[in-house]
Amino acid sequence: MEFKNKVALVTGGSTGIGRAASLALAERGARVLVNYSRSEADAEETVHRIIQIGGQAIAIRADVSCDTEVRAMVQTAVQHCGTVDLLVNNASITRHIPIDDLESATTEVWDDLFAVNVKGMFHCARAVAPFMKKQRQGAIVNLGSIAGMTGLGSSLPYAVSKAAVHGLTRSLARALAPDIRVNCIVPGAVATRWWAGKEEQMNRLAPNLPLQRISTPEEIAQAICSALALNAMTGQLITVDCGQTL
């Protein structure tokens, strides 16, 4: 698959799955807009890596939980590149709270996670939609999680926020059809910095999965690119988890 001359916006594109998606899109010919909120150095490193492989990229700061910042980011993207063809809604946050510790799931935790993980994805989709509709084509991929399917994960609010992302995907697919396709990649455990300090737990998990390993960011990026490219698919949740949910 190729995305030659396409403009791709990747939120949370500075590290982990976002960085892998940014590189994968660049390798396939896309001009990449690497969004970040706080990790400017990491975002610039992602841009540097893309330029090293002969691609084109710029870093753009915006807190996706803030609609005005998102709209400004998209306007900047359009000023630089003319439009936005592809959106990877990857930016997410979590809080590590035992699933049965309901008292620690405070209003602040709920508000913070939903502001970024759910409303942030909506803000970005809404901001790019007019430009995609003007071209009568576009594709969006949201990043969900098996936590949204199983109810388990780093915290109860995180799991619920990802279930909301799955629902948001289906609703946006209906709202933006036929010009814009919206799908969701649903990863299981992925070897990213989210496991920092919990590597022993990750190493215990891997042998118990059907494929006896966990996914890499590059494998999730490959799934993202496939979902962006497949013109006959919208509103779908695509699980990539080495069999974790079997």
C-alpha cells in the first residue's frame, strides 16, 4: 500500500505506536504531521527519523483535549500541506489504578481520561472532516484497546474510555459516510514505554498468549496503515493482540 502525496496527521506521534505509525506512513510516501502535547524533543526526534529515510514531516503541538488547540493545529497543517487526508487518532493517557479500587477512580481521573481519550479523538475528527469532505475522501483510524472489550486494564476509567472509543468509531463512521471511512485498531499488550517499571509483568504475560509474545509498535502501525488503505471498510474494530482475547 502507498500513500504518496497524502497528508497524514498522527496524534501522540512522538513515541510508541504513534512514532511507529508516523514512520510507517512516511515510508509509504505520506507527508506526516507529528502531533505532540508535551514531548517536543521526542516529536522532533520522530521528524528527524522520517527525514533520515527520505520522508517529509513536521511536528505540531496541540493538547487534543482542547478543541481550540486542535482546530489551530489542523489550520496549521492545512497551511503547510494544503489539506489533511488521513488521521490517526492515537493520543491517549491512562492512570494506573487497581481495577477494584473504586475510591481512587476520582472525578478528576475520569475527566482527564475522557477529555483526552474520547473527546480528544472527537475534536480531531471534527476538525479534519471539512477538509476530507471537500475532497470527497478521507480516512480516520482511532486507537482503541482490548481493555475496552474485556473491562480490564490499567484502570477502570481507562477501560471504559476505550470502550467509548469503540462506540465513537461506529458513530463517526455513520456520521461521516460516504466520504470518510472511520475504523478502530484494538491492540492488546504492546511493547511500549507504558510498560516502564512493569517489564517483569510483561515478560510473564507473553508466554501465556497463544502466539507466546506481545505485539510490537511496528505491527500495530502496519494494521493502522492497512485500515487507512482499505476502501471497502468502515465502522470496524480490528483486534491485534497475539490472541490475548481468545
